[in-house]
Amino acid sequence: MSRIETAPDHTQGDLTERLLAGLPAEAVLTDPDITASYANDMASFCPAGAPAVVVLPRTVEEVQHVMRTATALRVPVVPQGARTGLSGGANASDGCIVLSLTKMDRILEISPVDRIAVVEPGVINATLSRAVNEQGLYYPPDPSSWEMCTIGGNIGTASGGLCCVKYGVTAEYVLGLDVVLADGRLMSTGRRTAKGVAGYDMTRLFVGSEGSLGIVVRAVLGLRPQPPQQLVLAAEFASAAAACDAVCRIMAGGHVPSLLEIMDRTTVKAVNDLSHMGLPETTEALLLAAFDTPDPAPDLAAVGALCEAAGATQVVPADDAAESELLLQARRLSLTALEAVRGVTMIDDVCVPRSRLGDLIEGVERIAEKHQLTIGVVAHAGDGNTHPTVCFDAADLDESRRARESFDEIMALGLELGGTITGEHGVGVLKKEWLAREIGPVGIEMQRGIKQVFDPLGILNPGKLF
Ligand SMILES: Cc1cc2nc3c(=O)[nH]c(=O)nc-3n(C[C@H](O)[C@H](O)[C@H](O)COP(=O)(O)OP(=O)(O)OC[C@H]3O[C@@H](n4cnc5c(N)ncnc54)[C@H](O)[C@@H]3O)c2cc1C
């Protein structure tokens, strides 16, 4: 599906001229120095091509014009949000139109009665979160990149985040979509009602489709009442295995934390080195648990006791919301901090059943030792979603090779443990071969069939997923 069907001859000039017929001049970028800066998202080891043109539409009609042009000339289109993706899903292909949705960034409606927000795809996650908070509402999906990433990108990758252990991931909050199809037609999916089962769930199909089925131009998102500010507890452990044991005890005990995260010693040190936050570096694993109930004290006490039973060497509840926020900031900085360790990282995204979390982390330690590499582990532990982050020097070819091998071995281990190769970052270019291993030939065949229906010419984000 990565090959474009029968491309008619056209020049760069034809393409630009046709695009300019329906877009203002400032929305069409052709300077190669500028277009090259749109080639990549934030993933390492992912090939990217040179875009022919970058377009920055502001209206649905402009997006439709872009897609009609692309269909007429058989030009590939790569939709992009903020390009914080970690799988190469937003990487350009040679000669493509990069369709950046960042200028379509209006919040169109917030309805406390219907508990929904209607937004354009370029709205930044944190901007939406703050806007709904002002009305006593809450949009839960909170990737650590929330200050940068867009709602369109969150939908494209089916993003998760820190509070998903209690509130669920992006898919749970996307109620309806407006999508511009490959040929420029506009399709509405889903609903703005509390319930609705009319026909196939096309909305869910688009969530996580990585720009391969259509361009999201408007989204109806479900909201919740804003919970009280969460209070965080930090527990230190002498081994990552003991921290994982605590996670199992907490979940088996019926607790519903609003956040349950693990940072290993490498990650804690990296965060300290970057931010001088003074996190405890003697610990092998730091577990953060939070509750956002009106009175979190009893839950925090119960969870603290479970941590001690699992062997925690120290359990420290945050004094107040400000201290809690500081701990969350440390957690959100983890991936950026690990990147500073050797210059480059490959960030795995393996999600395993919670009961196998300890086996995964132990396996990652073995893989790091075998390849003589630093692999920091940070995890949405309550979801079993881990980010073993391989740190390496890209200038060292042997180290780069070992990094890639470790990255792959971690995915193999995840599958062996009954998990998935990606809990929230998506397949993109990075894990294409692995998708086939996870879902098998029949799964791939059916998914290709769906792609064929939506994108018969193969122009939408070619070369991604499979
Ligand atoms: C420091 C850091 C921390 C991160 N933490 C998390 C985390 O906690 N949880 C998590 O899930 N992810 C995390 N990520 C990954 C990334 O931020 C998310 O995948 C995010 O959802 C990407 O949003 P974006 O706007 O940058 O999208 P992009 O990277 O630009 O695009 C992502 C995908 O969506 C497609 N797409 C974008 N817009 C549209 C559209 N309008 N219509 C159709 N397709 C579209 C693209 O083609 C691409 O396939 C992190 C990344 C970084 C750098």
C-alpha cells in the first residue's frame, strides 16, 4: 500500500500552482530549507523523505482542496500535528505534501451540559485542558508531551498519558469526528450525544489510524467534571521488581489511583542531572501513586502500607498540591532527560498485562547487560505500559546497532509476555515489521482491506503501519 497508484506526470510547479488556486500564498511553503524542517517527528532510526511542499490550511475547505489536488496528481499526503510522535508516523515521504494542521487550532465549543468540547485538530492538548478546567471540566488524556502535542496527533496515535490508569486513553474520549477523505469528501462520524450506536463505530476506527485513512479536521471530545487536585505519594524501592510487586498489590487491592508511575534509578538520575530536582538517587526505583478523591489521605495511607509490605525503603506523601505537581513535572521530564544521557534515545512502548510488569523490567535489565547499554525504564506502571528507553551515541555505529537490537529484543519480550509492541506511541515506520508479528497475516490482510476502502490510490501517509 506504500506505492502510489499510477502517478500522472506533474512538475513541482504544477503542484504548487494547483495548491495556490485554493490556498493563500502564506499557507503554501516551498523553500527547501523550510520544507526540510518538517521532515521528521521525534523518533530515532526512522527514514524520512523530502517534502515537495508544506501546506498550512486554516479551514476545512482548504484541507478539502489539498486532498482533491493530491488525488488529481496522485501525490502522497502526510498529515502532521506538532511532530512530537515517537514512531516516525508523521515523517515525510519523498515528494509528498506535508499537511500541517497546526493552524487549525480553535476550540469551537465547550458545553458543560453536554460535557463535550468541539475542537479543531491543531489545538494543543494543554490549551484544551486549561480551557475546560476554567469551566469546572476535565479532559483526561494527558501525554507527557501535553504542552506541545495536538489533539489531531493524539487522535492519530490514540495517545495515553499519566492519568489514563484511572480515566482511560484518548479513544475513550473521542465521540465524533469530521474527516476529510482522500478524494476531498467530508465525512462525519459518531455523535455529540451521551450514547449512540448507529452503524459501525467509524470514530474508533480513525483513532490510532496514524493519518492513513483520512484527515481529522474537527473532533467532538467527551469531558468529565473536574476532580479535586491530586495528591502524590513517592515510594522508594531497593529493586524495580519490588516496585512492580507494589503495583500488583495496589491494583489487586481494588485501589483506583489517578496515577501510578515508575521511574528507575537511571531515569531518576537523568532527571536530576537535567533539572536539579533533588530526587533520591540511591533508590533503584521510585514509584509515584496519586489519588484525586475529595479526601485522598486514607487511600494514600493504604497504598503506602502496601508499598512497605512490598519492601519500600521509604514512603513519602507529598505535603501539598504544589509538591505533588513538582513530582509530576519530574516524571514528565523523564524522556527528555534520558535523551541527554548519550545524546539519542530509542523509546520502546511495550505494554504488558500488569501481572507481568516485573518480568518485563527484569528482562530489560538482562537486555541492557547483554548489549552493554544504558536503558532507563519509565512506566505508566498502573497500565503495564513501559517505556524502556535505550540511550546511545548515534555517532558510534556499533553502539547504534546494539541499541536497535535491544529495542527489538524488548518488543519480542513484550509479545512473549502477552503484551503489545505499542501501548500508546503507534506503529509508524519504526515498528512496521512488528505489527505483522503481533496481529498475524490475517490481521494484516483485513487492515489492508480497510485501507483500500478509504485510500484506494494509496496517497494517505504511505509507508506507515504496513
Ligand atoms: C517528551 C515526550 C513525551 C511523550 N509522552 C507521551 C505520553 O505520555 N503518551 C503518549 O501517548 N505519547 C507521548 N509522546 C508521543 C507524542 O507526543 C504523542 O504521540 C502525540 O499524540 C503526538 O501528537 P502530535 O501533535 O505531535 O502528532 P504528530 O507527531 O504530528 O502526528 C502523530 C500521528 O498522527 C497523524 N496525524 C496528526 N494530525 C492528524 C490529523 N489531523 N488527522 C489525521 N492524522 C493526523 C500523523 O500523520 C501521525 O501519524 C511523547 C512524546 C515526547 C516527545
